Amino acid sequence: MTHAESMVELDVEELLSELWTLDEQGCHARQEAVQGSKLSNVEIVLDRLVGSGLVRLEDHRVRMTDAGRDVAAGRIRRHRLAEFLLAHVLAVRYEMQIHRTACVMEHVLSPDVTDSVCSFLGHPPHCPHGKPIPQGPCCRTFSNAMVPLVQPLDRLAVGSTGRIVYIVPRDPELLTRLSSLGLVPSVCVRLQQTRPATVILIGETTLALDPSIASQIYVKRL
């Protein structure tokens, strides 16, 4: 692939990822897609997407085809997994550094390496900003042999200690209840038992949690 062809491919992926983000916001207006794009040649790239069957135009709306969504999902997945790795595992504190580094990593991660990173992280469902991470083959098959570094609390071995990385509550009020108990990201907990209740030690306090709640708390094994 020539340099020019590579640049065209990058522009295609860039516009598709922008359309993905707009789609998450419920926006499909062509005008907003064009005006909000980072690309100076956005109209040319948009025509290329239409010609390639990756995007279709409906009146004044832009919609990705299934093929277009597959391409966009790959890039979005790489970026958000990179953000998760940088923020939660490598503990990079500065948002701008996280974003810039993730922008580089999204271009260099191969499919196999991306799946390895995803498995290593425990198939996180959301990026640090709460946006969903598109699933990959490893998420759908759960065939990874590596024990993930980040995993639900109830999957820790009894007697193990982990640091809470994030919580994905099915009930929005759960975050408030857990916070009042001291269960927030960066806190260390020790798993005492898993059945009939999940019993953990946090500092000098022993807490008993319903197993369904424990499965929503993700920890990094220490």
C-alpha cells in the first residue's frame, strides 16, 4: 500500500468513527457530520464511503451500512480499549495524554493484539468515560486462556485482594449505595467467601454483598 492509499484509508476510518460517535448521540444529519468533522476533505471522503457501500445517504441523513459499522466498530474498540488500559491499568492521570496516546494506539493495534488486550483487561464493557466498547470475537466466545487482570469481584479466588477499578451497575442507585459503604474505585478489598453471600473485607470492616452485586464490581488483582 502506498503512502497516499494509506492516508485515504485513515481518512475513511476517521470519518466512520466520527459517524459512530454521532450515531451514539442519536444524530444522523449530514450537515452536522460534515461541519463537525476533523477532516478538511470530508465531502470527498463521504463520497468515497457512499461509493464503497460503507455509508448510504437518505435525504439529508447519513447512515452507516453493516459493512461501515464493522469498520467503525473496530477503530472505536481499539481506541476505547486503549483508553481503559491507560487510565485503569497504567494509571495515566492526564486526560489529554490518555486521548492522544489512544489515538496513536488505535492505528497500530492488530486484530490479534486487540483481542489479547481485551482478554487481559477482562472484556470491559465501557471505556473510562462510560461509553460502550464494541465487542470482539474474544468477548463473544470467551475462549481466552489468559486469566484477565481485571475481572468481576466474585471471580477472585477466596483470600485474594483486589483494587476496585470500576463498577457497572444495573441499577443506577447502586453506585450511591456502594459509595456509602466505601466501595469506590481505587479501594482495596479482600474476598473472604463467595457463597451464600459474597463477603469482603474493606479496611477493618466486613461487608456481605449479594452475589449479583459482586458481579457488577470489577477489580484488578493484586
